Amino acid sequence: MTLTAATRIAGVVGQPIAHSLSPVLHNAWLQAAGLDGAYVAFGIEPGRFSAFVEGFRGGTLAGVNVTLPFKTDALAAADEVSPRAAAAGAANVLVFRPGGSVTADNTDGVGLLYAFTRQAPGFRPDRGPLVIFGAGGAARGAAAAFLEAGCPEVRVLNRTRSRADDLAALFGPKVRALDPADPAALGDAAALVNASSGGLGPEAPPPPDFAAAPAGAVAMDMTYKPLRTPFLAAAAARGLTAVDGLDMLIGQAIPAFEAFFGQPPPAGLDVRALVLRILGEAQ
Ligand code: NDP
């Protein structure tokens, strides 16, 4: 690939950023589509995010994906915010418009529903309650996406109860905060989504007691390193359908690619297989 002055550039901003898989996805799509574009990673120091955005206003950078810890900063830096980014309280996509304005979107919810479509075909968010483990930005985005898709009730279970209460207060009566040990929390759940970032280290909470969940429920973990997390292993041992976080990553990148490069990713390229090879995971 030859980069020229006309090459359309987009990227991902975060800290740390070295292990981001977004450049792998977007550059594979660019190459397969034969587009004159490139996608790079920007690691910036906390506190420098708004300076970063101001520096690219009206410039030649098409846009950026935004990851931890800048998703709420991204929302604040934008001139226009999509309804789904406003509902999620965070943005993972910023687009730099030619006139100098910046628009924010949140495609994580699209990615979450894409993962369910791919790995739990036939599942519908309006089937029953969603249980979310965690109450951070990703949990908030998950609640927004499921409610928008017709989910009747969302239950939020979080280590810090006050954050679950805050999330519930934000959305109103369809969202309830429950104690993680509440025996009623998992009963009649249609979906169980792990949106906690603490799933793997020595401090990790034990997986929930999936025996309390209905046999037809679907369990999804946003973490994809490793692909089969303790949460998903416990769900599969109970016989639940398990959905991993990698398709969420791919699903959130699809509308971002279109926003940056003006067309959807090319069909037919198996980016999941590509990323699995990089992660050292079997397909
Ligand atoms: P936040 O930092 O906003 O929230 C983290 C959440 O995890 C909080 O609810 C926190 O609880 C909880 N938590 C952290 N450590 C522990 C622990 N040891 N025990 C119990 N709970 C814990 O992160 P995000 O919401 O932005 O992201 C959550 C996860 O989702 C991350 O792993 C992220 O990588 C992943 N993600 C994946 C995506 C994908 O495309 N697959 C997209 C977006 C996110 P408390 O409030 O008590 O601190």
C-alpha cells in the first residue's frame, strides 16, 4: 500500500492503546475494499484528550474510535451528539467534519446486538429481562441498546451498589439495581451480559450462579481476551448459549468504518478469523 497526501486517515485513541485490535480490523477492510485509506492508533496521556480533538478540528483526519479512558471525554468534546451516544453517556466514535465541527456517536450497542445476532440466532431483546453485571460505561450502553430494542426490564448488578443505583435512576422504572447476591436477580432472565472489567485477575469475582437462570437464557461477556472467559465457561457448563465479546468488537467497528470511509466494510472478509489468529485462539 502506498500512502499519499490524499490517503484518508482514521484511527483509535486510548491509553493504553498498543494492544488495540481496531487497526487490524479497519486496515484489513481497507485493503480488501481497495480504498486509499489508513487506520492508526493514537496513545495519548490522560488530560490531553480535548487538546487532541481541538488539534484535528477541520483537518484531514476523518475521525477516530475512542476507547478507555476517554469515552466520556469524547462525548463532552463533540458539537453534535447522536441520540444513542447521549443515551449511553459516552462516545466511541468521533467524526471530524470539513467545516471544523465534531460529531459523536456510540456504536457499542450496535456491536452488542450484532454479537447476539451472530452467536445466538433467533434471540430477541424483547424476549425478557436483561441482567447486566457491571455499571460502567459499557453497562450503560448495553442498557440503552436493549431498551431501545424493546427489552422489558434491565437489572443491574454491580460491586459498588451506588453506581448501579445511579444507572437505574438515569433510565427510569425499566431499569432496577439489585444486589448481586439477590436470588431473584437471575430468575426469568432472557440475557445475562458481563460488562465488568474485573473478570480475569486475582481480584475477579466468581461467575454468577447460572443455575438460577432459565435454561434458554443467553450469556454474553464483553471481554474477549481470552475468548472463553470464566463467566462464559460457567454459563456453557449450565447449558446456556454463550456469546463472546469479539463479535461486539467487530459489530461496533462496522458503522464506524462507514462513518470514516464513506462505505460499509466489504462483505466476504472473515475478520473474526483474522483476529482469532492474532489472539492465538482456535476458531
Ligand atoms: P468501566 O471502567 O466504566 O466499568 C467497569 C465495571 O467493572 C464497573 O462496574 C466496576 O465495578 C466493575 N469491576 C471492575 N473490577 C471489578 C471486580 N474486580 N469485581 C467486580 N466488578 C468489577 O469500564 P467499561 O464499562 O467501559 O468496560 C467494561 C468492560 O467491557 C471492559 O472490560 C471493556 O474492555 C469491555 N468492553 C468491550 C467492548 C467490546 O467491543 N467487546 C466494548 C466496550 C467495553 P465498580 O463500579 O464497583 O468499580
